[in-house]
Amino acid sequence: MGKTIAEKILSDHSRIDAHAGDIVIADLDFMIGQDGTSGVAIDSFRKMSAKKVFDPKKIAIIIDHSSPSPNEGVSAIHKKIREFSKEQGILLYDIGCGVCHQLTPEQGHVVPGDLVIGADSHTCTYGAINVFSTGIGSTDLAAGMISGKLWFKVPETIKAVFVGKLPKGVYSKDLILNFIGKIGADGATYMALEIEGSTIDDLSVDARFTISNMAIECGAKAGLMKADKKVMEWVKGHSKRAPKPVEADKDAQYKKMVEIDVAKLEPQIAKPHTVDNVCSVSEVAGTPIQQGFIGTCTNGRLEDFQIAAKILKGEKVDPNCRLIIAPSSKDILLAMIKDGTYQTLLDAGAVAVTPGCGPCVGTHNGVPSDGENVISTANRNFKGRMGNPNAFIYLGSPATVAASVIEGKIADPRKYL
Amino acid sequence: MRGKAWKFGNNIDTDLIIPARYLNTHDPVELARHCMEDADPNWIKKTGKGDFIVGGDNFGCGSSREHAPIAIKAAGVSAVIARSFARIFYRNAINIGLPILESAKAAEEIKEGDQIEVELASGTIRDLTTGKSYQAQPFPEFMQKIIDAGGLIGYLKAKTA
């Protein structure tokens, strides 16, 4: 019987002929933690009476969620992480390096065919470069750090095929928001997604990361794509490791196959307070906005800021509105400075914060006030997500956020392009 | 285990269970103080030791933060019953030893305030208020071993001892 990408990678790493439903214990190629989850992982590591990690080169901790530290409680967690990293000789990306899900592929730690875990739910991001990567909790990370292995239930797979050319002003963010709106917040729970089609082929690797990043928002364990020529070139430019690309067999068994034509797709918005509460921008256009945010592991890459800068060039952020930007890594920040994107955004009135998660998770860098509306390029709009349960978060593409902050209300970006 | 049912809806996410703004500590007692705060700010004052949380679909969706099941356990909740659980929460709950039970019927029919009794070994849920009984989905054998050991730490310790 043919196999899906998930079945192949998990078979390969467990040396078992595994199919959906099987439980396997598999070797891990890389694993990450961040400052929100690694403190608990370090505690679990100690409670398991472990002395040494299995391989310090295959473990990275990234301080990105509350970075630099906003209070003494977080400072104590950061100190614990720094001391543990030094003691164990593992990789540490300290404040200002960037978001874990940008750094892990950008710094060349993962390549096609890998099996990767991360104590962060958006670890599924690297599916865009053909990596089976999935979010786990802190105790699983501790077990992985000690043994280099973890148990997995081999997931069933939903195949999503996207066809048609994305219209002007419509981006990969709109595509994935639309998909989540259709399938629902638990539409792919316990399952993997295989995402392909001519629309995906046309996208840059950066734009593909946006899609795989949000696989978890419909419950998926992984959001896998093929390693095409673009991926192979991208990986070659970022990593010295040898890729082992994996393709699904022609006769692979899928739980479900869906085909979606995006040729007529409009810019999409996820309304408060769930990611699957999706509509076209026209439905909510005019809603007053007090804060815009461009950044995160979903949409904080160079081309995201270039798109925003194109719209904001010569424009000003509405005086009743703020715009916060957080590049996803220091390399991205430097590239933005070099090509003038940074200057354009600052001239328009953007406020830049440290490369990292920025205000996405509500620990610092721009907590909205009661009753305020935020439009953000992040992946979640849960109640309280940005630090205030009485605020309202709308999600959209960088273009939609840029257009909205010019008007101080939710706006269709297409008129600016 | 026996206690009162507290009903929550569908898609109870980890930000509702424990907002990130409180993740400046790993102290379970401190985390419990803010458990479910953004879903119902008064719940932590009302809930009693041994009570049950009854959720709908996709309970625990969102972040990978293990603080979520830790906070629920430290709040004195004896088990979470739901129609379905999000994958990472499901795994984290098992790893830290918070009992979870998947039963669509129980999640639908149990009402807030009902007296509930659960037998974990058999997965039987009894609503003592209505007299109805429900059978939760059994766990795969491998997971049951982790649950029996009180979580992954206990399981690995027992294995290496």
C-alpha cells in the first residue's frame, strides 16, 4: 500500500513499515523550545533525573516570546534557560535573534525529510520545506532532549490541492485563512495536511511558510508540502545539511481530498475570537482599528514587510491608530534596513520592536486597551491573546493590515496596489 | 472520583485556560489562580476540589503550553470530559497526569452543577443527578501505561528503575 509523506517520514525515522494509526517511537533530527515552554521542560528534565542531553547540536532554545524580558518572573525563566543552555552546550538564540520558527529553518537547522519537534504549537511551519515538524509540550521536549526519540501516532492525511492564480492583493495568508474557515478549527485534528497544487507551486518559499505555520489552526499535526526546485534552492542557501526529500506515493491513502480554486478569492479576515471565524474583507471593511501589527512566525518575513511598505510608501498611519512592526529575525531586520523597507515603514509612522514574537502572545510590546480593535498578521485571535480579554483581534495579510492602518479602519488593500 | 460539573463550550483554547500574561511562573498554585480566567473570571472562586470540567469540541486548542493542563490539575479538577480534545493538549494532559475523558454524549447531556462520578480504570462516567451512565473512549494500550504511571516522568522513571 502506498504511503503519504507523514507515513514515509515516520517509517523512515522508526525503521518500521508504519501506516496511519500505528504508534511508533522515532528518532528526532532536531528539536526546539522557546522561553514560554522551556522553563517547564528544564524542570521536567531534572525531575527525570537526567544529567546530559542526547546530542547538544540537535537542540535549540530561542528566547522570543517575552524578549527582552518585561518583568522579573520572566527574567528568572530566561536566566534558567541561559544557565541550562550553557551547562548542556545546546544552541541558544537569545533576545533579539528572532522568532523560533523563522530561525530554525533560516539558520539551516532543518532540511527536507527531517522529523522535528518543538515545544511551540506553530512548529508545523517547517512543513513548507518538507519537514515533518510538530508542536509538543514541555515534558515531551524533555523526553526528546534526553533520548533523542519520541512516540508518535502516525496520522491520517488530508490532501488539499489549491489551483488557480491568486488575484492581485490576495496572498498565501488569505488562502490559509479561507481554508481554515472552510474546514473549521478542529477540521484536521490528529491529522496531517498535504498541501499542493499549481497555486502553491507559484508561491515563494516564504509565502509557503505562512500556510504551513497555520496548519495547527485547524488542528493539524503537520502541514506538509513537496520539496520542489524552489525549496531545494532555498534550503541550499540556508543549510549545509543534506536534504532527503520525501514525496507521497501515487497510491497513498488519504482520509479526504479537497480541491480549492483560488482564482476568485478576495482578501480574507478572521474575526474575533476564533481563527475559523473567517469572512471576506468587504464584510468588515470600515470597522474602526486602533492598532495594527505586522510580524510573527506567520507573516514577519522580508517579503511581508516589502508588501506593506509598497502600500505605506508616502502614506501615514491614521492618527487614531498605531502600527507596530516586529521582524521575525535579525537577518530580516538587517535586510529591511538595507533595501529601504525599514525606512519606508518608519516614515509612515510604524513603531518597530525587537525581532521576536512582539505583541502576538500578549506578554509585552503593545497590549491593547479595553474595547480596542486590533488588526494583525498573526495566527491567533483568541480572546485575551494579546494580553487583554476585552480587546478584539482581526487577522489578515500584511497588505490588509497596511491598508487598514492608513484609514484607521479595516480596508481592502486592492485599491492601494 | 466525585464532584460537580462545570460546563464550558466548544474550542476552549489555551489562552482561555491560562493566558500567556501569567506564564511568568511555573508554580502550579500560582497558575491555578488564573485558570479559565478569560472564559469565566469567577470560576476559580466557585470550583471545588474534585470537580469536573465538561467541554465541547476541540478542548485545549491553540498553544503547546503545558501550563494549561498543569493549571487545571492544580485548580483541583479531577478530570476533564469533552466531546473532543486538541492534539497537543491531549498529549500534555496525559504526560502530566491530568485525567481526560472523551465522550460526545456525556459532553452534550451533562448539565452545569450535576454531580458526576468517574471510574478512570473503566472509563465510566456517571451523572448522579440524572442517573445516566456514559462510556468514554478507551486509550490505546501504550498511552494507558503512561496514564497508569501518573504521567511521562513516572513512566520513564519506572522504565529505567
